Amino acid sequence: MIAFLFDNDYHYDILASMSKQCQILGTRASTGNRVSHSHRKTRRRFNPNLQTKRYWVPSLGRHVTLTVSVKGMKTTDRIGIEAALARIRRNTPDRLELTKFDPVVRKRVTFRETR
């Protein structure tokens, strides 16, 4: 089950079942070649160093859990968590819509694509 946790109307917290992508920088796995001693090339993946990190957000008054690369952590430390969350809002596609999936549980909605 893919569940998202939201504060008011916007999504920050996700579970581990989402794609292996940095939420701040958008870094994904890239591909390349594994090169042996005899220079034979076989395909391989270069995965980003993703970590699950909790940040305290003073404007929300709570912790926010993000899946970020280590480079994304350095960026967050440099520009601040508020600017990083604003960057996530800017980069989120407009075609994703928020819908409630459990009326009993507050602040929980799920993303679904609109058509």
C-alpha cells in the first residue's frame, strides 16, 4: 500500500515504496559500463546515495521525512529546509491531484493522476 502523509494540503512524507529518487534534487539512477581488466563492457547502474532524513520545519511545527541524496542533504543545509520544501513544491507536476483516502485519519491523502 502506497500511503502519503500530508500536512494541510501538501505532501512531503512518503513511504519507502516510492521510486529511488531524491526529493530535493530529483537525482535518479544512471547507467554506464562495467569495464573488466580485458576492457569488456557490460551494462551497470549507478544508484544515488539515498537516505531517509527527518527535518524539523518551524513553519509547520512538526518533523518532515524526506528521501534525499547526500548531495541533497548538503543542499538543504546550505539553502535551508524552507527553501528546499519550496523547491519541491515548484518541481511537483500539476497533473497530480490530492485526494483523501481515509476520512477517519487526519492529514492523510494519496496522489493520483488526473486525466
